[in-house]
Amino acid sequence: MTHKAKPIKWINSEAGLCVMCDRRVGKAGHYVCLSCNRPCEVDFRKLGGDPQAPRTLQLNAVLFLADLKSRCCNYDVEVLSQITCSDDCHEDFVVALCAQFGEFKKIVGPDGVARKVPTRTIIEKGLRTADLKRFPAWSDQGAA
Ligand SMILES: [Zn+2]
Ligand SMILES: [Zn+2]
């Protein structure tokens, strides 16, 4: 069976709904600002609006990809929410993200080296700055 990419409804995650199918998810709406360590509201930004690599990498991949910042401090946030309701929706979500952002993401680490990181790995395992070294360097020739 073929998965066709469905739209991701990012805004749903603020309302505690699955971003793929609108069903309610268990844990919702818990964002913690990593600057003041308090629960916070978040601003969603368009990915790719900023040509510069992010200063820090989110521990949570989804938020890293969506590029969220806390409203209180305009800082990175940690997410304590589920954003999809089921394994099926998770799969749809991964497919949609890869369709939208590519199967690999170019991430510049603190060492200034651009790395080629699979989007799925970021989503499912998260990404820490220290792990970046494990990924191959990004080659612009290979990026179609
Ligand atoms: Zn769902
Ligand atoms: Zn804050």
C-alpha cells in the first residue's frame, strides 16, 4: 500500500488534537520554555523562513522541524505532548514531513560542518548536538 502525503495541521497540536486526523491525543499542550523553565505558549514559525542555521538543536525533533519558540522568552522549548494519536497517524506524519521537507535534513552543527540527517531519525529518535558527528557530511552535489 502506498502512503500519500496528507497535510500536517500543526495548529492542532496547540489544541490537543492529532496533527493528522483531528482526534484528541492523550497528553497535550505541554510546552516548557527552556529559558525560564515554565510552561509556555509557543509561536509556530514557517520552516525555511530563516536562512541561518539554528543556534541550538531542539531535543525534540518535531519542534526542531517546526521551529517553535516560546512566547515568553522567544527561546527553545521542550515538548511534553504527543502530536499524533496512533501508529498509523505517526506514519502519515513521517511521510508528510519527508514529502514537505525532504528525506534528509541539512543541519549545521556547532563545528560548522553541514550534516545529512534522515528526517525520520530526527522525528523518531530526536537529535542531540553531540550525535551530529555520526552523520555524513552534506554534499551539495548529492542534494537534488
Ligand atoms: Zn490521528
Ligand atoms: Zn520563558
